[in-house]
Amino acid sequence: MDAPVRPIRVLVADDEPHVRVVVAAIVKSLGGDVVGQAGDGEQAVALYRELRPDVAILDINMPKLRGDEALARITALDPGAVVVMMTAQDAIDSVTDCLDHGARHYILKSNRAEEILALLTQCWPDVRAGALAREAA
């Protein structure tokens, strides 16, 4: 008999509490476990270091430490980190820069909750594969 699949452990970081609530609800609807929430980039890096989640969802524009800087610190700590970036801007330059520096995916906060759910659903198999690889290591 196969062992039960454990939920994907997720860290959500955004300086807007209502965005964290919506993203956490979407993660939970996908069967994930939100293990931490951060309101700024420094807190996101500290929680990542402490909790070692399977995936981090980071806003690009956060106080104390921008999301792209938090991404750099997280991937320095864990080169295999699975990070999904969020942005309210359609500025493709900042999104492309994050993808070039290790982010796996991105979502636009301007999308409706249903669209964010669809985008996270699309990347969920990659997140699950990364979580399984980390468990095996």
C-alpha cells in the first residue's frame, strides 16, 4: 500500500494581508499546507530558513527587502528552492529578471482568484515533483 502523500508546504509572502489571505485560501483548496506567512522580504527569508517549505510564493514589491532580493537570498540558501513570484505590475522586465534568477513561475495579482487558482494548478505538478525530490534527498 502506498504511503499517503503529504501536503505541499507553502510560504506566502506579501505586504498586503488580504492578498496573503486569498493566496492561502487558494493553496489550501489545492491541498497545500500554508506553513508560514510573511509581510516583508526579510521575514520571508527568515521564515524560509526556519521552515524550509516546499514552495515560496513571494510578492516582488515588499518592504524591507524586495521580492527579487528575497528570491536571491532564498536560492542562495537552497539552490533547489521552488519560488513562485507575484506582482501587481505587468512590468515584464521585473518578472523576466526573477525567472532568470531562479523563480519557477509567476502570477499577476491583478488576475481574478479563479485565474490565480488556474495558474497555481498548472504549476502544482512541478511543485509536487520538487517536494518529492527534496524528501528523497
